Amino acid sequence: MAEISSFTMADLADVTTPRDVFGKVLIELAREDSRIVALSTDLMLSTKLKDFAKEFPGRFIETGLTEQATVSMCAGMASCGLIPFFATFAAFATMRPCEQVRTDIAYPKLNVKIVGTHAGLSMGPGGTTHHATEDIAIMRSMANMTVLVPSDMIQTVKVVKSAAEFEGPCYIRLIRGAESPIDIYQSVEECPFEIGKAAVIKEGNDVTIIAAGAPVVQESFVAANELEKEGIHVRVIDMASVKPIDKEAIVKAAEETGGIITVEDHNIMGGVGSAVAEVVVQERPVPMKLVGVPDVYSTLGPPDELWAKYGLNSSSLIGTVKDFLKKTK
Amino acid sequence: MSEENREKLALELERKAYKLRIMELEMMRDSEASGHYGGSMSVMDILTVLYFKVMRVDPHNEDWEDRDRFVLSKGHACNALCPVLAEKGFFSRDILPTFNKLDSPFGMHPDKNKISGCDASTGSLGHGAPIAVGMAMAGKYLKKDYRVYVVVGDGEVAEGSNWEAIEIASHFKVDNLCATIDRNKYSLDGSTEGPGVFKEGGIEGTMTLEPIDKKLEDFGWHVIKCDGHDFIQLMGAYDEAARTKGRPTVIIADTLKGKGISFIEDKYEWHYGQFTPEQYKTAIDELTATLKRLEQKSA
């Protein structure tokens, strides 16, 4: 087994989703750092902590369906020197124990990592109860909280490792990922992820798409490559570090491309688009378009069809870019 | 400890508790603060026993890894905790009158990152018990012998998160955890017990707690009932908690809301309020008289 920092796709051959990557990387990290413990509220199989539970019986704490108390427990554990990773569905990690996250973890700045899986619309047929289209807005509005939204397998490796290595509250958002979104990065060494830094994954000066997380980074990338064939040069920025956000990359994109489209698997209110707009309106106002769930409770259906319904797939994005350019240039 | 020494210690602690009540009122008076008088007076004897008899803490080494942990889940009694921590030596009592002032470390609810000796930021009810469970489980994992003490208000027991913590602590046999319920029988709107109707004395029955001893026993906790103003009983209860293995302990301390200040005793209206200068004088005079009586008794 290679060191995490030199992982390539070959090291991830045995797993199929970013959730699996989380489980796998956490084991690697826990072998090196005895302070890491994992907590599950009856979703170990879904959050991919089963192998962790098997390897570290004394360090895996199953608390049943008790999200509120479990988040507070994580705070107590962190205040005594442990690094708790609590994983559950994003909807239940950020809404049910919302106040515990804010008051017990973010406010005293405790070293707890909350991992929300099955985020956005990725729980498809699960419907509104299991969709998480508010989690980014909720978590990024808490002072002291870092919000990381990886898009592919390799980036997830780097995100989980970075989260474990810095001291402070952190939210990691993962989608269910059963659809195996395409890989943007092939190895950890070539993946430029850093907390607070955006990555330009395609150059272009006509307009910028800023996206975070799967599948929207991938869909944006595919759309941009299609548009390139038509002579439309779209810059694509992977904003995996939603908070702290890379202001410099946003301002540069505004200056050099004159317009920004944000794409997110989340309500357009309060999410990635809002985070980008907060920088744009204050630093370098340019026209913007926010693509995401348009402030409605998402309907149920297969995730691919839901993403298409809300305009998050590459073919919809191609049309969105063309419309935007028509209106603004 | 011989019975005679135990009685001597109990009396010494009782004197300390009255001194602390006076310190609290002087702090509130000098900072012109309003505050939670009722619940801070009911819990003061419990805090005194914990900090001056039971807990292993070192004011000169506040981050000591092996220290016992304390969580004031009823964070609104911060006005009782601050003088206790000052008296213990975590900081000078001279800074207490900044209470509730802009950027003061001390205010209505404790902030662990600002108050020396404070282990948890509390104020939102129903958070302290699960935080304490996490601390206690971390201690087991780290093979530390520290104990964790959490003081819960009786009204806040209604919070669902507490019941999650109660079942988790029992499930994992967290025996290095001791909870104390400050059973002063009132929450903000009125008395906890009753049919839930408005009467002149506030709501009679904000949420039925009883039989809380049986409920907690059924959840697998070791339950001790005691008089929360009897220092011999309190010391005995904490000794028994430390000896109890294989399950967490809860001490249901029967207390009087507003204890020591007769014009607020047993009155739900004094959950929170602001004394006039005359009321401060009356209260401090009464507490001073009690302290003098206790000193004469010691002599």
C-alpha cells in the first residue's frame, strides 16, 4: 500500500465511490494517528465505516440513532484531545443536530470532522427527507467552520487527509456517488487541492464556471470541453474549498472572463453560488448566473434525471452558457 | 475521615458556599448586571462541594490532561460558576465586575475559550450531558483516570438530547461520569410538576419530571437522592458515585430555588431578574448574617 500522499487511481481500484474513499483513507490516517476515532449513528454501512469498525473496535463508536447527542459527544471528545470523525447522511449531519454543531463544535472551535454523505440530490428516490440541498448554506454560515466539497475519488483522498491534518471544525460533503462520476484527477500528487485554494481545471477567457462537488464539477468540465469545439472558451474552476473560499481565483476570473456561472447540487440560496457572489459583488462586480435547485423541495427520481431536471447536467449547462453569453456580451 | 472531621469539613464548605453567594451578588451588583439568581443560589452548594472537596483540578495548570472535567449544563448559572472559579484561583476576583460587560470573559453563559478553568461552553440547554459523555468516553479511550462531572438543571432534563445521552452513557457503562440534577423544582415558566395550567404562581407543570429517579434507574443509571444543601449528604453522594462501577451515576439533589435569600426563595419569578440596590443590600445582609452564624458555630 502506497502512502496516502502518493495514492493514484490504482490504489483506489478496490473502491467505487468517494464514500468508500473516505472510509479507506480514514483507516490509513487512523493507523498513523491514535487520536482519530469514528462515530456512527446507525449508518456505518452507508458511510463506509464498516472496515474502520472492524480494524479499530475500540475507536469506532456506534451510538445508534442519536445525532444530537453524538455531535455533542464529539465536542466532549475533541476537548479531551481526540479527533472525532462523525459520518452520517448530509441531511441528518447538518439539520437535526444543527445547533449542536454550531454551539458545541463551531463556537468553541473544536477539532471535530463532520462528514455528510449522500448530499445534494444523490439520494434520488429517497426524496426530500433524504436530499440535502441546504447543508452548504447551513455549515458555511457558522463562524470557524471549514467546508470542503470534493468532486472525485482522488480529490476526496486529499480532502479527508487535509481535514485530519488541520486543527479545527470541518464539514466534508460527499455525494452517494453510486453513478461513478468521471475522474478529474489521476493521482494525489497531481491533484492541486489545498484548503482555501481553488483549482482551474480548464483554462478559458470567455466566461467562467465555478462548481464544487460531484457531479457538477464533472458536468461543467464536460460542457466546457464541448463548447470549446464551438470556439467558446470556458474557464472551469473547481471550488472544493467552499470555505475558506479562494477570493483571488474568483476576482481573477471576474477580471479575465467578465462573467461567472456557478453550478451546485444545492439550493441556489446560500450555497456555492452565494459564496462566490459575496466575493464578486464586493470585489469585482460582473454578471453572474446561479445554477442549482431553484428554492424548491426537490422531487424524487433517479439522481441523473434529477440533476438533469434542475439543469445540472452537461447538456443543460451548454445551453446555459450560451444564453448567458448572449445576454451579457 | 472520622465523623467529627467530616462534620468539620461540611461546616467549612457551607461557610465557603455562603462566602461565594456573597461574592456572586457583589459581582452582579458592581457590574450592574441582571441575572439568574434563583438557579445560581440553588446550585451553589453543589458547586462548592465539587470544586473544594471532590474534583481534582489545578488552577495553576488549567489544561492539565488528567484533571477532572466539569460541565455546567445549566449554563445560565454562570454567575455562580465565575466566583467559584475565582475563589479556586483560576483568575483574580478583581475582574469579576466585568460580568456582562462588552468583551468580558464573564457573562450570562460560560465560554470555555475565554474563562480560565471552564471546560465547556454551555447555555443552550440539553447540551452538557452529551458533551460530558464524550469527555468521559475519551478518558476511557485515553486510559486516563479522570472523572467527569456535569450539573444539569431540572427543567432542562426535558430536552430530548439529554435522553439520548442518558441511554448512551448507560449503553457504554460510562462509570467515570457523574451527573447531578439541581432539582429546585422550577423552570422559567413555573413549577415542573402539575397539569400544565396557568396559576398565580406561574405555570403549574412546565413538564412533568417525576418519577425521575425511577426513570433514570430504568435507563440503567445508579441513582442517589440527597438534600442538595446538606454538605454531609452531598459529600457522601459523590463518594458513592466514585465507588460505583459499571454504570453512570446521577445524584438527584433536592434544592431550593433562590436558597439563602429569603425574598426570592421558592419563587419562579426570580429565575431571572435584576435586583435594585436595596434588594442587593437586603440579600447581602441576609447572606452575611448566615455566614456569621456559621462562623460562630465553627468557633
